[in-house]
Amino acid sequence: MTMKFNEILSTLPAIDHLAALELFDGDQLLARIENKPGSAGSVKVYHALYQEFDALNADAAAKGLLLYAEHTQDAIAFPGKHPNIDRLLALAEDDSFRDTDRALSMKLVG
């Protein structure tokens, strides 16, 4: 049986100490995900990816898509509805992030 997103979230590391998580491509800030209702689940997923991979590359993105569970299919069906998942979908499909050292860096904001 496949776990649902809320079940997966309960297995991920705590994010109570974070106000937000920022994503960078080099020095350019691409996104800031706030730890607040509506995006706290994404902070939890991206934080778990940060702990495992230290950055976002194609492998980290693929793992993130698994963590988002049923929401990944919804993001595929409705592009733009889930921007934090859309970002992972784009990274997973971008050859410049596969089998290279290229990755987006993440900064934890306390």
C-alpha cells in the first residue's frame, strides 16, 4: 500500500526551528518557501531533501516527487497548481542537473 502525503510528512524531520527555506541557482534567489500553513509541508519535504542530498539535483528532485506522493500526480495534471512540485518536476527532467555537479543550493532560514 502506498503512503499518502500526510503519512509521509509525519516520518520526515521536524522543521519547527525554520522560518523558511531559500533556493538559489548560484547567487540568484529562485524561491523562498515560508514555514506557514499551506507551504509548511513543502518546507518539510525540501528540508528532508537538504538533509539527504545537501542540494537539489535531478536525484534529489526525483526523491522529492516520491515524497509528495499523490500531490505529484495532481501537479502533473494541473501545471501551476503546485509550484514547489513543478520545480522538482522541471529539475528531474532537466539534463543539466543529471549526472553533473550542477544543483540548486538551499539555505535554511531560522
